[in-house]
Amino acid sequence: MAAKVLVAIFVIFASMFTVFPASTNPLPFVLFHGIADECSSARLQNFTATLRKWSGAQGSCIEIGNGFMDSFFMPIEKQIEVACKKVKSMKELSAGYNLVAESQGNMVGRGLIQTCDGGPPVKNYIALAGPHAGVASPPLCNETQTCVLEANLIRLGVYTKFVQERLAPAGYIKIPTDIEGYMKGCVFLPRLNNEISGQKNSLFKKRFSRLQNLFEQDQTLIPRETSWFGHYEDGSWNKILPVQQTKLYTEDRIGLRTLDKAGKVKFINVTGDHLQISFSDLQKHVFPYLRAN
Ligand SMILES: *[C@@H]1O[C@H](CO)[C@@H](O)[C@H](O)[C@H]1NC(C)=O
Ligand SMILES: *[C@@H]1O[C@H](CO)[C@@H](O)[C@H](O)[C@H]1NC(C)=O
Ligand SMILES: *[C@@H]1O[C@H](CO)[C@@H](O)[C@H](O)[C@H]1NC(C)=O
């Protein structure tokens, strides 16, 4: 009985491939989820399966720690360590892979690209609503107990060592009117984005510039432009600098300008709430990159 069911599924998949011819052997993909989520959630299982089905590529959602709680309370640099170990242990990724990340998962994904020594290479990077230039206020929280815990931690001072060691988003909260606090106290994003003069890591740039394609979807973070590496101007809550006017871009601190000038970055503006990307947008912007070899 079970065997028959499996055969039937195989036939359905085989015909999908005929309808949507892809490269015969697309690279596998990995998916990193955002805060307050986990690979086993119904939405993510569906999303992962959808990506597999319509790209014809093998792929999986990579969980970090216990999922939901660790997405809040494990510092991003720890999450990257875990992710780095996992991708190295996955033999199927050794020839390279495509990376899809949602929201906070982009901090893990980009950290992986830039800092994972000896990890397999990432080819296409599909960044959905990533807080790349930092967020000016913590991400939406929708689970009462956890939110209270998060809010209490933030009240202690987001740039204190205590909070930096205990709250994932503290690693990428960039308050435009406290840039000094951010530069001194924020342990993650200023380094990832090569913002600290005298401490720039050229390897980060070299690795990031190696990407074949970078796809960036903007979304309802604060400010939304952060998904495209834009942010408030230092010291201001009013003026938002588009990516091309940020120092990260003009000084090409991590290689984003290099990629952009080579026509490898797609900045995409889609309508919909945070992490809601329509099937037609997936078809237009996401599946093609996952089919690539
Ligand atoms: C994902 O969910 C939608 C809506 O419920 C459903 O139509 C679709 O078949 C699901 N996709 C997969 C691959 O399970
Ligand atoms: C919070 O969760 C509830 C129930 O799942 C949902 O109806 C509501 O839209 C969510 N709010 C936000 C801000 O995500
Ligand atoms: C993105 O779309 C929104 C809503 O349509 C619009 O307000 C905004 O100006 C667009 N941004 C860019 C950079 O095109």
C-alpha cells in the first residue's frame, strides 16, 4: 500500500519537471527562517515544500537550536556558528548551494556567507525582508510571554553586554540617534557590515562579492529600506538614506556595490505584509534562481 502511494507521488513530480523544465540538476538550497518561527511550523513546511516543488531542487530548512525560543534568545553570532557547522556537515552542499532567508534568518545567512571559514560556497542568495542595515526598533513580537521577556531585556539597555549576550535582535538593532552606543556596544552588525574603521575585514567583502546573484525583497521592517541595505541617516529619525547613498555602498564596505555594478543585485519591491510573498512573485523572482545550476 505504502509503496503504491510513493510511486504515485513520484509520477506527479516527474510530470512537474516536464511542465517546468529546469536545469537538469539544480543546486540544492537551504532556508533560514526568521524570529518567532521554526522549520516545523506549518507555514515553513509549506514554504520549503513549495520551493522544492517549483524549482525541482533539493532543499531543506535548517533549524538552529530549538527553533522558536532560540530564534529570540540565542545571539546571532552563536546562531551562525551552529549554521556553519551544519552546512559543512551536509555533503550534498559541497559543490555549492543557493541560500534563501527570511527576515532575521538573513543575519544568519549573510553571516554564513561572510564568516564561515571553509564552508561550501553560496551561489544565489535570495534575501527576503532582511534587516541588513539594522532595524530601528525590535521586530514585531506576537507571542505574549516571549514578548514580555524581550521587552524587559531591551529596557535594560539594548547595547549592554548583558542584553547583547541574551537577545538575538540586539545584534542588529541600530538606533539612529545612538550611533555611538551601537558602534561600541552592538557586537554583531557593525562588524558584519564592516562599519568600524580600523577593523574592516576584507575577507567578508571578498566572500560576499563572490555571489552570483543577490535578490533582495523589501518589506515592512523599520525602516523598510533596510531590506535593501538602506537606513536612517545617522542622528536622524526623519531622513532615510537609500542604499546607494549609504557608506556601506559608496565605500563598498562589503562588496554590495561591486555586485550591483556587475548587474548581480535585484532589488525587488513587492506588496504584502512581512514575509508574505505571493505565488506569482515567487514564480517571477525566486524559483528561477533556485533552478539555476
Ligand atoms: C501550500 O499551501 C497551499 C495553501 O494551503 C496549498 O495550496 C499548497 O498545495 C501547499 N504546497 C505544498 C507544496 O504543500
Ligand atoms: C498575532 O497573532 C494573531 C493570531 O495568530 C494574528 O491574528 C495577528 O494578526 C498577529 N499580529 C501580528 C502583528 O502579527
Ligand atoms: C515600493 O512600493 C511602495 C508601495 O507601492 C512604494 O511606496 C515605494 O515607494 C516603493 N519603493 C521603491 C524604492 O520603489
